[in-house]
Amino acid sequence: MDKSKQFLAHEAVALKPLLEKRLVWLEDFIAEKRLALQNELAEKTIEMNPFLAETFVTNLLTNAVKHNVGGGMLRVTLNENCLIVENSAAPPEGSVADLTARFARGNPHSEGVGLGLTMVLEICEQQGFGLETGFESGVWSAAVFFKK
């Protein structure tokens, strides 16, 4: 099989149950960090490769837990237009815009190799989704805007 075409198969992917499944998968890590989880998840179905959908959801949520602060907040919002993942965090070292670069890390002492957000960006670009990241007042945010 041509590797460049392996993710072309699209099907309807319901994001709400996928997010709920991943949040359950992360429950122990959320509890260990004593994170206050807030979520507001509407029904939303998108056409894309299911593996890529799971990868981008998993990377967004895992980053939000991994790079959160003890006793912090994790907020996940899904509506018709976008998916927003917000978490408490220490200020990144360097520019927020640079964090989508391959192997970039906001904190050089954190675990991980710095590929999670890069993969999210690549999947978003492939799907025609917009990705906006930011850091303000101790809160990191990643917003994925779905194509219309």
C-alpha cells in the first residue's frame, strides 16, 4: 500500500464519544494531578480518517494533562464550529507560535519529545481545519476550527 494514501479513507467520526472515551482513558492521570475537569461537549460529527481523528484528539488531551500544573484546570469544549482544549500551565519558555515546530517543548524539563502538537497541526492542515494556540493568564489553549 502506498503510505502517502493510507489515511485517505474518510468516514463519519462522532467527536463527542471519542473525547469522552479519551477522557476516561486519562482519568488516572487527571486524578493524580488533582485537575478540575470541566467539559461541555455537543454532538459533532466530522468526515475524516478515524485513526487521524483519534490521534489528534489524544494528542490534544494528553498534552493538556501532561503539561498542566498540580491542582490545575482542564476544560474541553466541543461545539458545531470548534474543539477547544484549555489547561492551567506555567508560561512557556519562548514563543507560543514556536510550539508547533517539530521537537519543540514549552518547558525543556518536561517529558515528551515535542511531537504531539506538531502532529495535531499536520492533521489539521491535511483536513482543512484551523488551529490556534495561545497562552494567557496561566491558561494554555488549543482551538481547532472545523471547515465549514
